[in-house]
Amino acid sequence: LLRLLALSPRFRLLLEAVRATARATLHFLRLLFIVLFFFAAVGLEVFGGKWFEGAVCLEGSSYSRLGYHALNFNDLPSALVTCWVLTNGNNFNVFMGAAYACAPHAAATAFFGSFYVAVFFLVTNLLTSFILQSVVTTFDAADARATGSRAGPALPRGWSRRGPVASAFPVGSAWTG
């Protein structure tokens, strides 16, 4: 099956795009580790020592029923693993329920709200943009090679190329003169 896929030019282009993404992926993984480390440290300060097996605040909660006691903010390694689980979106509401049961509501809301915004909106969109940029650049380079053009991808009608970067404004607009 892989040999058949290797015969396909588009599949080879996709593999080329994956190779081109490797460097950006390393930068992304560093950024992700920094973000997770930051939230693990904050979670350690806010929730540390409050979530444990047999804690009164967790009695009857879904956190206890599901046996999530190993996922807590009591030490840094556990906090990092807990943040990783939260990054995957695995039962986010269960962890929020445990936080609301054992910590002040304002602290839990601030922590989980900022975690959600930072990880799901910013970091995940950054990963998506890395992947899309790599695929588009690889496909554009392949199209330029196929047509023998060195100018790069075709511009929309009415736009001009000024030097190595395309103009952001149509020809004849008030900005280009």
C-alpha cells in the first residue's frame, strides 16, 4: 500500500510538506512545553495539596467516581501530566468540578478560563497555521517547478508583484499610485 501511495505525486508532495514542517514543529513543541509548564506551576500554587484521594471536598464528585486521583496538582510532574490531559480536552468539566469543589471559584475560573483560551485558541491555532503554511508553500513550490516559473504562485488579477513580496494593494489603488 505504501509503495502505491509513493507513486502518487500528490502523496509525495504531502510527505515533503511533513518534512518541511519538522523545524516549525520543534518550535511549536517548545512553546507548548513552556505554556504547559507555566500552567502546571500556577496550578501547583492554586490547587496544590487540595486534590487527593479521600479529600472531603471531592466526596461524591465525578472526579472521585472516575478515579482521577493520580491527575492532580500536588507536585510538578503530576501537574504537567494533568495539564497535558487538559490539553487533550479529556473530561475538562470533571477537572473544573474538582477545582470548584476544592478551591475558590474565582481562582478556578481564572485558571481554567485562561488555560482554555491559551491552549485551545492560541496554541492549537498556531499549530494549524504551521501545518497549513507548510502545505501551501510546498504545493506552491511544486506548481512553480511544474510550470517552470520562478516568480512563485500566481497573483489575483489586477495585483502586481513588487520585488520579492507581492503588493498588498491592487494596481491603480490610492495606495499604489
